Amino acid sequence: MSLQKVNWQPSIAKTQSSAKPVINAAMPNINTKVEKLVDKIFEQLTASCPSIKFWSEREIAVAKQQWILGLAENGIKTINQVRNGMRELRAKDDDFVPSIGKFIGWCKSGNEYAHLGLPSADELAKRVKAFMGYGFELEDQFTFATDLEYWLITDVYRKCKVNRWNDKQFDAGVKETLDAWAGRLSSGESIPERRRQIPKTVKIKVTDEKAMDYLARMRSILRGNKTQNTVTA
């Protein structure tokens, strides 16, 4: 009895769900969060990249392995970063799966903090550098867009001045500040009102009566000193 050859191809959903990345000794310990991000990405690739339907289970598993490594090595580990990449992915005009390098570039091109009302790292860096021409002494002359921007700029500026950051440290400090504020805002913390970093000169209102009394006491002291100097001589 001859066996009829069946040209069978599993559905892409089944293929992707069973196509686990091939983990070998050469791969570093990958955060499971990145693996889950890649799983989510590949679940959505069928709509934007129909050509993936013709990939074998083995090809998908190998691709996932490379995407997990690529995202982990380039610091792509948040859902907001991936959203930037997926936005560009949906906008492309072909049916093919982009290279991991191109997708990483898309992830980095957007503002991962936008949903919290925070600026991008580049935007904040430019504003801090603009503020450097004023400093705390002239901060009243600098126009802050919001209370949040005030705290972001003055926080980075203060740390930069105290620690004498170089360019690399400055960029890292900007990112660290944004991450810290993203955490605070995500937890529901409210933005405090701005307050001047260097206290203003305190002005005390003095009545005419007090002013005349003060002058009289000063004259008395001066006359006393003059009399004492005459007697001593």
C-alpha cells in the first residue's frame, strides 16, 4: 500500500506557541521578562508581517532566540519601549519581518516615558544644558514649562554639579532621573510644587519709629566710643 504524501503545515498560532527559543550554553541568563516580550511581539507579527506564516517552527524558534538576545543586549526591557517598535512595525509598507537591529532602532526612537507626561532623555538633556546658563542663582529667570520639568531639571543639574559628571555620566544621570520619576509617577505619587533651591534674601519691613530708634541707639554707641577714646588719650 502506498502512502500518500500530505503537504501539512501547522497554523501559525500553533507554530508560534510551541516554537520555544533554542537555549544553549552560549546564551547568557536572559530575564524571563524579555522572553515574554518577545513572545508578545511574535504573536502580533502575523498581522503586520504575513510572510511569517511560511516560516517553519524551527525558524521561528531560532528567530526568537536572536530577538531575545538582541533586546537584552540593547537594554530593551520595558513594554513602553516595545510599543515604540510595534508602532513603527505597523506603519511599514511591506509584508516582511524586520531585522532585530531595525526593530531595536524603532524601540529606541520613541519616548518611552510619554504616557507618564515625562520628556524623552534627549529632550531633558537639552533643557538641563539650557538651564546651565542660569544655575540656581538665576533660576527665577529661567522658564520652566511645568512643576514636573522644574524638578527634573534641577535634580539633574544639582547632581551634575556636585558629582562633576562627564558627558557619559551626564547621559546616564538623565536616564536614571527619568526612570526614578517614572517609578514615582507610576505609583501614584503627586508632583510637589516647585520651591527655590537657594533661599531668597529675607526682607524685614521696619516702621519709621523702629528705624529712628535704631539710629538713635547707633549714635549713642558711637558717642560712647568717641568719649571713651578721648578719656583714654
